[in-house]
Amino acid sequence: MLLRPSLMKNSPVTNKCITLNRTLIMLFIYFILYNIFRTYYMPPKVYDLPSVSFIFFSDPNLLDMIIVTGGCFYIHSVASRFYALNDAWRHLPLGLVEIPGEWTKSEITMSLECLRLLHADLCKIIKVFSLGYGMIMLGYFTFSFVGLLMYTYLYFAVGYKDISDTSFASIIPWCLPLIVRYCQYCIFYMSIVVNASYTNEKKREIISYLRACRISSLAIHTKLQIKFFMVQMSEFKSNEISAYGIFNINLHLVISVSIFFLFSVIRILCQKR
């Protein structure tokens, strides 16, 4: 409330509820189309309550969609607030120097203090999110990865025996459910990782603005706010989007999971032979 309106007037305002609704509608359409095609090409033997209920708990899993959509929504909400904070810093006077008739030293100092406190609150929100929703993310990453490996093993160990024609035209329709499941896992997984990496990047972006300040020519109170901000950044350095604090969710996780998954699939295929 103490920030000048001019600092926030050019910040993009996004209606996150509309974005969430659009995402849910797209996932719901994908869920319906996928089940229509699967029912058409692989119709169940009987249409009873267990077979119909199986549709809602098989791939694409509704629970996975809810977890991924909710996680991406909250992570992107924090990222948009960091973006607005960084945008407010860019609207401060160049070099944090007093401009007669526009910016006074006290206004600059007060704005810096407000931005510093807002940044600290956002870092605390990241920690709360990692400890709260991070447990759900940890369970999702673990069980979805293990389930994908089990699905791959059963697909080749059991389903491959039913193939009489091993031509390319027959293999492609047989592999289509497996390919769809891989694509779905990659899209859900990368949606969370990309949003988390974007949030961490926006959180650290303000460090470049702090280092670009020449504090030797600033007022004493402005210098103190810059120094407080630098100390605060070092204290909240470890506050990043994580899975309950066990591992950080970033692009480095993609490499680790990809390598481990590749070795696991190769091991499954070697055992199959």
C-alpha cells in the first residue's frame, strides 16, 4: 500500500481464474476425446459399473490432472507476483538517484523497503508451498514414475505375446497407448518443472538489479536498504520450489529423471529378451 501507483500501473494483470478455467476445459476435452477413441478402437466386452468406473481411474487419470493443474496454478501465481515486483523495481528512477519534482530520497527509500518486505513475504510463501503442496508433488512424482515403469514392463511382458503380426503397420497401433502415456507424463511433468523454474528465475532476477546499483553515490538510508536486501537474498537463497524439501523442482531434475528412466527401460527390455 505504501508503493507509488506509478510503480505498478504498467504491470500486466492476468486473470488467473480464467487461465485455470481454460486449462481445466482443455484437459476435460482431452479426457473425453481420449476415452471416446479408446472405447471405439478397444471397446470393453461388457458395459457394467466396474468397466465404466475403470475409465475414470485409468489413463488419463483425473487425479493427475487435478494435481498438475492445481500445482501449476499456484506456482504460476507466485511467479506472476515476483514478475510484478521486478517490474516495479524497473520503474524506480535510474540509479536510485533523486529526481527533483518527481522522486525524493525518502520516497525512493520507502519504495525499496516495501519491495524488500514484499520479496521476503513471497520467499516465505514459496517455503510454505513446498512444505504443504510439496508433499503432494513428491507423491505424484514418485508414484507416477513407478507406475510408468510398471506399465512399460507389463506392456512388453504381457501385451507383446498377443501380437501375431510384427509388421510396422501392426506395431504402430499396438504402441499407440504406450506413446500416449509417455507423452502425457512428459507434458504433465514438464508443466510443473517449467513453471517452478520460471518462479525460481523471477525470484533471483532482482539480484542483478541490486548488484547494478552504485551504492557509493546513494543516500545513507538507501544504502542500508540495499545492504539489507542483499543480506535477505542470501538468507532466502534456499527457499525454492521443492518437493517437501527433499529435492528442488527445476530443469536439473529433468536430466536426472530422464537418465534414470532411460536406464530403467533399457534394463526392462534386456530382461524381456
